[in-house]
Amino acid sequence: MKISLWLSVALIAAGIVFPTYRLAQVARAS
């Protein structure tokens, strides 16, 4: 198991999920 692999996957997932969640919040608020 490579820690760097899991770290990169987590960073990519966060980079996708967080902007989408924030966008949904802004769209819902306005």
C-alpha cells in the first residue's frame, strides 16, 4: 500500500467534491 496514492486520491476527491458542494450551496441560497 502506498500512502502517496491514497493521499493523491483523497486530494482529487476533495478537489471535486468541495467545489461542487459549495456551488450547490450558493445556487440554493440565491
